[in-house]
Amino acid sequence: QVQLVESGGGLVQPGGSLTLSCVASGFIFSRYTMNWYRQAPGKERELVAGLSFAGAPNYLDSVQGRFTISRDNDKDTVYLQMNSLEAEDGAVYYCNTGDWLGNEYWGQGTQVTVSS
């Protein structure tokens, strides 16, 4: 079955950096678009970044230029490099993918806290 396991969250000061990782299993990773979402307390879950199987990235406007999504198809892993973190970036970050039947798959999430 599809499994997505995130890691790399933690506490970081404003202006700092973190890299999130998501290891995937149970499907042919290289053929799927991979996404990172986030959800802050009291807010809706939002798409932060996505990366198609062809390698085309897209980003939430507020993270453009600060975050970079990448993938290693040999390791079945998608990354989110986050630089110049702001307090507003604090949230639970989720790895996501979906299949052609419309099924969505989610990881358990990893907490990112940006605070001095």
C-alpha cells in the first residue's frame, strides 16, 4: 500500500532553514506528481509546492524564492528545502500524492515551528 513518511521538521529561528524529506513506498514514485502541503492551527490546509514527474515545480506565492522542492527518484524521496523561514511558515507539513483514480495519499505530517 502507499506510504508517505515525512521527517525533518523542528524548531527554527526566523530567517533559518530546514529541509523536509518524504520517503515514499507502495507505488512507482517516478511516475507521480509529489506535493507538500501545510496546515497551521485554525487555517485550511494549503498547497505549498508541487513537483510533477516531469520535474516541473510550482509554488505558493508566499514561498516562491524561499522554498525549493526537489525529488530523488532513485531514493523515492521528495524534499522541501525551506530558507528564510518566517513565523507564518510554522505549520504541520504534509507530503501528498494522488493517483489517476482520484485517490489522495497523505503522510502523517511533520511539525515546523518558527520562533525566536
